[in-house]
Amino acid sequence: MNPRGSTAITFTRESIAELLTGVAPPPDADDLHLAKVPPGARVTDAAVMVPLVRRAEGLHVLLTQRTAHLLDHAGQISFPGGRVEPTDGTREETALRETEEEIGLARRHVTLLGRLPEYEIPSGFRITPVVGWIEPPFVLAELALDAFEVAAVFEAPLSHFLDPGRYQRREYRFRGRHRHYMAIPFEGRYIWGATAGMLYSFARMLTR
């Protein structure tokens, strides 16, 4: 990732939309967290919203924490999103619908800026991250969370995720296989896996 003073860059809605139209930088040699769905495996298409909230002090990223009782990814930090439904005409529609359902953020408040590269995980999910812009007035505490899926929502400065030195490359054993993943802690929260990987991809698109 290009570290050229990335934390000091001032982004606008227009500049981010323009950057997202470009070709994504190729992976670095140590980007071992990137993985493809195994050949022949069943693919489940999904989409997530990467919400950017404009605040007086700068852009923030809106994230959710999943509830502890869920069978999949319990307690993890994530973006609002989910599986593509047959009635969804586009991945943008999926991301907007899931955002409304999970955190109560109406689509009229979201300006779509573009997509990040698709993110695949070995479990079979192919995720399309859609970047959305949210203008104030926007009160985090007034969101209507789906109590079954979402335990909390919070914001983190975009600048935190643009610093390449904050990302950690980790590895572990899972179901007999050696896995690599990305992580980026934030104020006591541990953001890892696909969410951290997509944030890293977003940072590379913005700072190349």
C-alpha cells in the first residue's frame, strides 16, 4: 500500500467515487489473506454496504457488531449486508436492502459511490462491497437495529484504516487447513477476517 501521507488526505464524495472507478492495485506478495472459493464449491453471492459518514472532524466508517448467539460470525465486527435475494436486481440493491433491515438506515440517506473488488472467502461466499456516502444530520443512536442480528453500531475514523501500519497479518489452523487473515484493532475492538480485508482493499483503492 502506498503510505504517501494517507492519513492527511482530505476526501470528497466526488473524489472517492472517481477513485473507485479505477483498476484495483494488484495484490502484494504478502497479501496471503486473499483466497478464492475452491474450484467446484458452491458459491453464495452476497453484498455489504461500506457506509461513509461525513462528520465535521472528517469521514467515518460505520460498522456493526453482530450478536453473540448467531451461528455464523457471532460477535464479529462487520458491515451491514447479506446474501443476494432473487428479487435483488443488483448488488447495490442487496446492500441497500440489508442495510435497511439490519440497522434501519433508509436508502434515501445513502448516496452510492461505487464498488470495491469482490472479496471471496473459502467458505463459499463471494462478497461485493458497495460504498455509500451519508450526509448529516445523521444520529447514530437513532438507528433501529435488528436485535436478532446486530448488537451495536459504531463509527471509526476513515483515517484509521488508511494507515498501512495498523494492519496485522495473522494465521491459524481451521478444519485441517492453514488460513491467513487480516486484522485491524480499533479502540478495544478486534476487526478481522473479511471485514478487515475489505477495509484494506478500500484503503489501497484510495491511496494508490
